[in-house]
Amino acid sequence: MNVNMPHAHGQRMGGGRPPLRRRALLTLGLVAGAVWALPGAPARAGEKPPIRIGNLAPYSGPASAYSAFAKTEAAYFRMVNAKGGVNGRKVEFISYDDAYSPPKAVEQARKLVEQDGVLAIVQAVGTPPNAAIMKYMNAKKVPQLFAATGATKFGDYRNYPWTMGLSTSVYHVEAAMYAGYIREKFPNGKVAVIYPNDDYGRDIFEGFRKALGKDYDRYVVATATYDNSEPTIDSQMSKLKASGASIFVNFSTPRFAAQAIRKAAELGWKPELQIVNTTGASIPMVFKPAGIENAKGVITATSLKEASDPRYRDDPGVQEYLAFMKQWYPEGDPTNNQNAYGYMCIKLVHKVLEMAGDDLSRENIMKQATSLKDVRLGLLLDGVLVNTSPTNYFPITQMQLMRFNGEGFDPIGPVQKHDVKMYD
């Protein structure tokens, strides 16, 4: 990953691209002589102090594919700073590697809050790391804003008012859509499910189980789990094939989602329906490694436009994203939806910072984040809007089923809206 490292004593950064580093520290727009929120480093006369925000991402480890989010977000703030910043303030975006490890996430979150003095931690990646830091963040009353996870626990506004998730999928909503599709189209289907043995996997699987309700045991004939440290899931896939299931539900993270699709083909298992959750429905990261032919016909759900889809060739939101990638993150793959997701989310962070104006208190950041009304973002599907309130911490609850045709995704039915009432 390309990282910009500040010179000693907060001097202005040079113009060249810095080298790849395992420990990711992305510090953007550092004003000469000023390091915001650190004692003894006041802003230069006549210049507003910068906004310092933190981030955690897995630049190493089994979920390193998700580091694409943070790399895109760092590039976005390079662009913002080049255009004058947010309300006249440059943004410092400090991102540390947590290797998708909960203990490491806690260590790095403490560093961001207690040493770097960040205003908020935004877009920390993944359910397990975010679950590990949420008690600490709420005890410190530091916004854990737009955490990159769709797990339902991050909408618990009563017990964790400083934590809000942001995903193109609330996992219980997504899982309910798959369960509904199976009920409607495959009433006699036999289902096999694989999911990771972590907070994310258990959450989306529980949503699927609850959506099937009393019919769960009639539909589901086999389940398998895996740990993220496992090299392969070959044995799990052999078990699922042996169950005789006619429907394969793949709730895996990208590396294992690709393995599962490929292994099913190698085993000669040809389910009449394959479902891959939105987390694993990436053409370059999952379907290509799995074999495009093996992935044809896979069904997923999303609320995000596919930048490579010909139908969006002239779409203004997609064109804006592609232009950004070309100018500010040319080494990134614009067809990778991990990058598109990062771009979409960081635009919402940008909006909240703009709405906050000069009141950059942590309380005001959360006030603005819980006051979003019918916000349109260019990469979201038409009809999908962002809404939050002090009692709604699920910004996106609309999705559309899609079928992979070998090149892009064909929509199945209309955009569906689901109200999440877990914490009402």
C-alpha cells in the first residue's frame, strides 16, 4: 500500500509516492508546524487546525483484501485536501494495520484515541475488530463512525450510542432476502450453508436461520464453519456436497468465497442455486479466482452499482467514481467493489464533517451522523437512500437481488426495503 509518512516535527510532506509499509500510517494534508490535537502544536496563524480522524484496516492477515477500503479512503482525502479541505480544514487520515485481529484492533484503537488524539475512528474494517473496540470507544465517548460491517449489533443505539455501522448490507436484511427467495422459488430445496466462525459469520447465519423460522430444519440439511486462519475449506466443502443439498449458501469472506465456488466445481457439485453474500460477490477478487464459468448464475444482493457493468457506462455517479480512481488512485482497480464501497462510505464521512461546520466536538459529529435524511450517493442503486436518526443506526436498509451473468449482474425484481426493528 502507498503511504504518506509525515516528516519529523510535522513538516510539509514531499510530492513523491512513498514505499509500501506493513504498518500503515496514512497522514494526509499535514499543515507545516501543526499537528492537530497534540499538546504544544498550535496551528499556524490564520490557519484552521486540521481534522484528525483514525481508521483500522487489515493490511496483513487473512482478510487483507478489505484493506482496499482504507486505501481508497486515503486517496479520497488526498483529493479533498488538494481542493482546500473540509470547511477550510485539511484532513489527517491515520490508518493502522490491525490484521483483522480483535486484540490488535483494541491496541491500535487505544493508540489512535490516546496518542494520536483523533476526533473519531471511521470505517474500521470488519465485524470482529469493531466488536472488540466498541466498549472502549463508548466508554471514551469517541465516535466509532460508519464501521465497515453490516452486523446488527452496531445498530444498538441504546447501549452503544457512539457506534454506528455502515454497509451496503445489514446482514439480517440480506439473509432474509435470500431466505425469501429460496421459499418462493425453491420450496422443496435442500440447503447447505458455509460461514466463518466469527462475529460476522454467526450474525449473518443467525439472520438466515431466523428468516426461515419454523421451516429451518426442513430446508437446511448441512452447515459448515471455518476459521480465518485455515489454509483451505476443502474438507468443509466435501461435507456439504455429501449432504445432497441442491442449494449452496456461501456466507464466506472473499478468499474463502472464491475457494468454495472453485471447490464445488472441482467436486462436481452443481447446486441448482448458489448464493454468495455481498461480502464475497466481487468479480476481480472472488469470481475470477474461482473461475468465471464456475460463478455464472450465482445470486447475491447489493445496494451498490457495479462500475464495470455496461448499463452504468453513462451513469453520473459511476463516472465520478471512475474519474476519481483514474486521477487519485490509479493503482487501484475501479472494478473492485471493495474500492467502490470505500469511496461511497468516505463520501458520507465527508458529508458529516461538512455538516459539523466548525463545531468539531465529538458530540456534534454524532449529532450530524444521526441526522441524515434521504441522502443520495452516486454509487448507490437508484432508489437506495441513506437515512439515520437518534433511534435508527442502520443507514442503508435497501438492497436488490442480482444474478451474475459471467460479465456483470442482472437485477432480479425491484429494490427491496426492510425495516430493522431489533432495537426499537
